[in-house]
Amino acid sequence: MKYELYCIYDRVAGFYSMPQAYPNKGTAVRQFNYVCSQNPDKDSALDYELYFVGYYDSSSAVVEGSKPVFVQRFGGDVSVEE
């Protein structure tokens, strides 16, 4: 199966999290929103952005990287770009 890879960018710290694999953009967005909503400091959650960064094929273990593509800032609309 070909999974999509996503990272969370922390705008204050200036770095990306380790990539996480999801079956599609919708599941990545849902998990991103859930994780951010669980942050006890709701204001700092506004510093987080979700980025698409590539693909992982679980049948071949091949990773295809991509320039980070903005998907969503916590509390904002999802980007329609692919």
C-alpha cells in the first residue's frame, strides 16, 4: 500500500516533526486536528502547521520525498493544493 507522509511544522521552534504515514490526506488532517486540540496550551497549538512531504510504499519499502507542501494550520481551512 502507498501511504502519504506528513510532518507538523512548529513555527516558533522552526523545525518539522518526524514524518508520519497515513492512508490519505483526510486521515492526516483528522489526526493533526485531534493532536493539536489536546494541547493544554491552546494558544501554542496555533503555531503548528501540517505539511505533506512524500510517500511510503509498504510493499517495497521505498520512500519518495517531496518538497514540503502546506496542508493546514491548526484551526484553519485545509489547502486544496496537492
